[in-house]
Amino acid sequence: MTDTRSASADIEDIIDTDDSVSTRLDGEAAVILEADGMRSLGVRPLRQAVREDAIAVRDWGQARASRLRGAVQDEPIRAAVLSLGIGVLIGLLAAR
């Protein structure tokens, strides 16, 4: 059995293909939103919302990972002790 998925996910993977059904539905949704005045209320297409949210989550995750890397490099012993303590707590809770 072969796995065709790539190991690393990229935000560009979310970009939709140019299929006629998808394009037609996006166009019809735009017409409906314009007719109801929903565009002025800040309603955005689902694909655009998912793409923007994925970018925001990626940026947030990268910033948090960078902060964590810096904290571990600054105080490696403290990070190891905290990790050990958290592991023990999780182990005790899982044993219940």
C-alpha cells in the first residue's frame, strides 16, 4: 500500500483547483452575497476564510515554537525539570 501524501503540509495545498463546478458555485455564492448585501457585513467566501485562518494559525504556531526554543536554549535544566514534572502528572492522571 503506498501513501501518496507528502510529509510536509504547505498553505499552498489549500489552493483550490480550477474545476468548473467549484468555480460556478463560487460565482453563484458571490451573486447571492451581493444581492443580500452580505459582503458589506464582512462575510467572506469559505475557501478564503479557511486560507486566511490557516495562515494565521501557522504564524501563531511558528511564533510560539520560536519562543519555546528560546526558553529551552536559555534555561535547558529548568525546561527538562518542567517537562519531567508534566510527564509525571500526566502519568499519574492516566493511571487512575
